[in-house]
Amino acid sequence: MGFPKILFRIVENRSCPLYQYSDIFELSGIAIPLTSETENSFITTTIVKYPADRKICKILNGDLGKIVIQYERADKIPVCMISCSGCTGSIKLEHSKDEHLVKNNEGSLSDELGSMVHLLSSFSFFKNIDEKHLDTVISYFKLNKYKTGDIVIRKGDPGGRFFIIVAGSVNVLNDAGIIISTLDKGEVFGEMSLICNDSVNATIQVKEASSILYINQPNFHKILDIYPAIQLYFSRLMAERLNRSNKIRAEDLSSGINGNLAEIPAEALFQTLNMNSKTGILTITDLSKGTARFSFRQGSLIKAKYADHAGDLAFYQILKEKSGRFRFTPGIAPEDFSTPEIGFFMKLLMEGMRRLDEGKPQKTN
């Protein structure tokens, strides 16, 4: 019978001369104290299987041996992270029961991305992720490098990618090619076209040589489902974008406002009410199926009714409407202050946009 085995994977590499990010080590062994009336003995054996083409490190052997001794058997070692004692560099290794953290497959990081984990952890987007899951989220991204003057995305192009600037800077251009803003390291773009399934609404041109991470829409939805904290990041980010670009002004909402869905899409209207923490009733008339009514409490959606649909289904249905008159009236009935939320707003919006995308007719060649 063989010794019990577990896996450790490198999740942080700071100039280690021997190993690379995501290298996996197989650890097995036991530690047995033997005590009798005449003798006290301690027997331990530790076997470390190194990745192919990697040298053996005595320092790492000792560190892994210590943890076998601490727990007496390799398979008794709990989910944990350890640091090597270090030489000219250092590494951190993780043992996890979660398969997607230990398998070096589609979800693993490239060496270049692995070396950036420490840098990326300081970016606003990745601050929403627990440190132990940071490398998993980063593994869904790909890295591109651009020269000065390169066009990353062009207005009117199909959307569906979210970008994070790792190094360098880019300019945001309007229709006339005039620079309207500049984005630097750690800033993001492309999120509106990804979330709203719309075409790109501005051209992005590289100002200085840049390294840029990107993620496509399917992988974006994967990490959104696994890590709900990212929903909060995008909720705040969309609020910032909408506060600068939407035609709805927050001060107008405090006294009520009229408008048309043909000018302000339903998703933008709902998002603005949510992010401005508005309390009141949104009524939309002249729709294909009559009148819709939605109640908000401090930005949370608590009631929704449209035709035969109620709750989240009514919300999903209204996103399909392209025209209709709306009015927001501040205030709700006293009993509605204790009404439960229909759901986390950003999650509702993402699901609604996903359903819209799936309902679009497929293009044929």
C-alpha cells in the first residue's frame, strides 16, 4: 500500500530561481512516534515528487517535511498555504480541496501572468477577490501587448470584452478622433458593451506602449457566478459611467421625471435608480403589453409587475422593450418598507442581459 498523497501548487513566485508559478508538487509521507518502556523513537518519511525538468530544492524539501511531521500524515494536512524558507527568492504554495485550484489545465496561469499576481492584487477590480482565489480569477484573462498608436477597440465594433490596463496608457477618442479622456494603469474599459450586449461606444487608442488584460463574455459570466463580489465592483463602475453619460440627472429624480425608453434604455434607467439609492415607483406606459410598474426602496427593486409577469420575470421582460413612456414618482407605501428585495440588483441585470442576448437571432453566413 502506498503512502497517502496530496498536491501543493505554487500560487506566488517572487524571483524563485528554480520554480515557476503554477508548478505542482506531489507530497506523501507519514510521521510516527514510537514509545516503549525502554525506548522513545520517531520515524518519519516524506516523499516529494517534483514537476518534470525541475531541480530538487533541499530548502523546499525541509519545509514540506515539517508540515508532514506537524499533521503526522500527508492526507491529514488541511487546506492551507505555506511559504518556503527562501534563498535568493521565495514562493508560496497552496494545498486545496478545490480541483480547479490544483489542476494545471485550462484554468492555470501563464508564467507571465503568474509573475504579475502581486501587482494585479493592488488593482481595484482584483481587490474584490479573496487572495486565495485571485490566481483563479486571473487565469480567465489573456494578456496582449500594444504599441503606441494601436487601436484596441473601435467605436461601432461588436462588444463582448472587458479590458484592464496592466502597464502604459490609452486615449479615449470621440467620433471626430478627438481625445476626450486618458486611462492609465489599473483602469478598465469595454465593460458597458460586455454587460449590455451592445456595440463599442468609443474608440480606444494606445497612448504609450501598453500591456492589457482582457476577458471575453462567456468567461466573464463564469467568474461572475463564482465570485459575487465582482458584481459589486461592476455595479459601482457602471454607476460612475452612467453618472457621467446618462441623460437622467440625480437631482431630477428627487422630484420625479418623465421620459421615453427610446431615448433612455430600460437597463440604464433601472441602473441609475439603483445606484442613486432612489425610493419610489417607476411606471412605464405605452408598452407592447400595456403598463408596467416597479417599486424601489433605496435603490433596491422590491416589486415588479408587467402584463402577466411579476417579480424577476417582469424585470426581464421590460428589458426587451425599446419604446414606452416612463415616470418616476418618489415615495412608497409604509408597508413596502419591509418588503423583501426581489434579488441583488446587479445579478438581476446581468441575468436579464444574458437572456436578451440568447434571444437574439443568430447571424448566418
